[in-house]
Amino acid sequence: MDYAALLSLHRLTVVISIALFILRGAWRMMDSPMNAKKWVKIVPHVNDTLLLLAAIGMLVVASLNPLEHGWIMAKIIGLLVYIVLGTIAIKRGKTALQRNMAFVGALAVFGYIAMVAVSKQAVPF
């Protein structure tokens, strides 16, 4: 697969990922039984795996080393923070306040990652 195809796949899976995260967060806030559905537990993980594989593929095809490009490392660190906040927001938060704060934090981190991706700067502000 060439870089352009990997980039397209990456962008598509990013949009699906954030849409599913927002949907799952909204369902959690409404105490909807939808979050218990089997597909809701599987589809986001499959999508996020494709997202990560596309990102790794782009790094390989473009011969980019995250240790040499601060903006890529910033995205990776941001992703780890997003994952932690996302798990707190969706299932690990003990109180509604914890879950809601983590949800807002995860969305903010997602925004940061997107700005880094567009600007190719670790500090895009």
C-alpha cells in the first residue's frame, strides 16, 4: 500500500474513532444499554487497530523515525494520554464527575493530536 492510501485509511479511521468515542460517551452519560451491545465493544477496537496499523505503515513507507520528529512523538504521547482518559471516561471512572472530566479531557487531547497532525509541530498553538 502506498503512502496516500495509508493516509486516507488513517484519516477515515480517525473520523470513525472519534465519532464512536463521542457516541459511546453520550450513551454512557445517558446510561444507555447500547454500550453493553457486543458490536459496541468490538467495532471501536477493530477500527482503532486499523488506525494504528495505517499510522505505522505511513511511518515505514515514509521512513520516518518518531525519535527524529518531535511532532510524531507528540502524537504518540498524546495518543497514550487519550487512551488513558478514554478508558476512564467510558468504563473505569468511579463517579460521573470523573467520567465526565475524563471525557472532556480526552476530547481536548484528541483536538491537540489533530492540530499536531495538521501543523506538524509539537506545539501547534
